[in-house]
Amino acid sequence: MTAELTVLAPGLLGPVPLLPEQAPHTPALDLLLRRGQPRHAPDARSPHTNLTACLLARFGAAASAPYARAADDPSWDRSGVLLHADPVHLRPDRDQLRLFDARHLGISRDEATAFAHAVNAHLAADGVRLVAPAASRWYLELSERAQLDTRPLETVIGRHIDGFLPTGADAGHWAALMTEVQMLLFQSPVNHAREARGRPAVNALWLSGGGEWRALAPPPGLAKVCADQPLARGLAMASGLEMAGLNAAGRDGCRAEPGLLLVEAEMADGLLDADEMSWRSAVVGVEARAAQALRTLRAGELDGLTLDLCDGRQWYLSRRRLRRFWQRPRALAERLDQPSAR
């Protein structure tokens, strides 16, 4: 078995409107991208990153909701069918609705509890129960599996929801149910109080990732996951893998070592928010961990590094390719996608 390290880095190449002189200094990432062997043809690339799909495929899991809840709610008994029911704000934009997620809605723990109580009182007869183990991440417990094809929340943030709504045999039933929930949220005293304080209303739930929790076999070659992202942590738990928080990087918790999966989710968040400073800060963190991984590769403790942007593009750098000193690295700024690509 080869000793490898993998970095999932959605959003590393933008799109972000930076001038070359504004880009962070990234010699380790420049070298990895230049000397690494591309594993996907450019025309196989998706125009959007999808960390959820990338993680599910890597771990061989069918649904995201049960694994994310396992991370958010360690005392949960892992039973039943779950759906993500993420609180969102839908804003009219001409004749369509644009979606904004909970990261910047500032939902308090008390507000989440109050919303869940009101929704559960309304949906009790439908065999559905809303739980909010994290103030900004909610789940629906179902009495039976819903026949729905859904899209991960990350693929819809900041966009018009037309074309992204659930489909499938049960789509009509769930559309009617969610319309009732929207009316309930519109009338909620909690939302009235939020709007009086100048806060956007929590006026809809975004459904996705439905399924049941199952124990998973560890992916080949993977021994440890370093991540703060709930789904990644839940999948590691289901696979019996060692875990560490990404903020422990630079210490022993996330030391570059064989079998490590690094999940770098913050760059994509910066892009979704059109926050260049947040994106730059996240890239600086990735650069530091990439530099440590390259030192480990040079020392012979790794056979190779994989960089996966979760949009169809990957690069693999082996020790042999690392020695190609004649291949001069290109700066990260020269590789950035243009904003129009999104």
C-alpha cells in the first residue's frame, strides 16, 4: 500500500477577482500544481465545486444528512431517516428567489429552539420532526424514506433556486409541506423580532441529502481525517478513523503523515461570500499545510500528495515528479479562474 496524503481544497483557484500582486505568496502550492500530474482533463471539469459530493464519493456513502448530524449531535442514536433542513433566507430578485444560507443570518440557539418547536407543533401529524443540534444546521427526522432527488445547499447559495428544487416521486408532497412551513415562518414572532432588529428573516428550509446512517468501511489508504467540516467529521466517525480539527494544523494533531485527509473548506466559503480577504486568509493556511506536506514528501515519509479541488480537477505529486527541477512553478495568481467562469 502506498503512503499518501490527500488535500481537498475546493475554491483554491477561485474564481476570485485578484490582481497578480494581490495574491498570497504560495511557493508550496505553486510547486505542487506545476510538478503534479493532472488526473482529469480540463473538459471534465465541473463549473462548480461540490465538497459534499466529493466527500460522499470518497467514503462510499449515499447520504450526507445522517453523517453531518452524527458530528453535530454525538449523543444521537443513529436511527431513522434524516434530511438536511437547513434554515435559509430567500430574497425576491426580479421574478425569482435567491437563496442565502445561515452562515451570516446570526441565528441564536434560543431562536433555533423556538423555530423547531413551532415547526414541530405544525408537522406532528405528518410524521416529521425538526431537530436543531446546531443553531445554523437543522435536520428533519422522517417516519419513512422520502423519494426525493435533492441538491446540496452549497451548490445553491447565492443563486436563484429555480432549477435546484427537489425532484422525484415525492417532490409534490414535500413542496406543499415546505410551503406550509414557509407560511409558518413568515408569521413567526421570532422572525418579527429579527426583522425589528434589522436581521434577515429565516423564511425557508432547504432540503437535501436524505438517508440513513450506516457504518462505513475506511477508504483504502486512509487512516485519519483533519477537518472542521461536519460531514467530513461524521464520515470519519462512521469509518472508525482517527480525527483532528483543522485548527490543530501545525501541531501534532494535523501533522502531515501517510493516510491523512485534509479537508480545506474555508476557501469556498470566502468565494461564496465574495470575501477576498477571507479567501486569502484560508489560502495562507492551506499553503502552510502544503509546505509541511512537501517537507514530509522530500524526507521520504510519503510516496505522494493528491490535491483535489472537488470540481473535477486533481493533481498528484510523487517523489519522482518532485525532482523535476527544470519545471519552474507558475504563481497561483496566474492560474486563478475568472469570476465569469462561475
